[in-house]
Amino acid sequence: MTIFRDAKAQSRQIGAKWHGGSLDRITAPATLHVMPGVGHFLSCETWAVCAEQVRALADRAATAEPARG
């Protein structure tokens, strides 16, 4: 398994400040699924879980009422 490490990029992210609005105001129809120990690089061991989450979101979207507005 290949592990990617970029110390400079990690340092930039650690020091980054959020300049957007309040995250609790996001109304996107998705859920947060935390995968401990997994970063931005999704190894093949995580693909099945990711596929399940995408399938569940697609299924919910297919049966949801259309947005009005």
C-alpha cells in the first residue's frame, strides 16, 4: 500500500482558517460518514463503503419529493 505524505501541504491545512459561513446552515441532502484513519486518499479497502454510501444517497434522491421554489 502506498502512503502519500506532503509535510508542507499538511502544515498549510493545519494552519488554515475557515472563511465561509456557518457549517450548520448547509442544507445539502447528504450525510457525513466518518471513516477513522482515512484521509483524502481513498484506498481500495474503502471503495465498497464509499459505493454503499453513494448508492444510499442515490436511492434517497430517487424517492424524494421534488424541490419547490
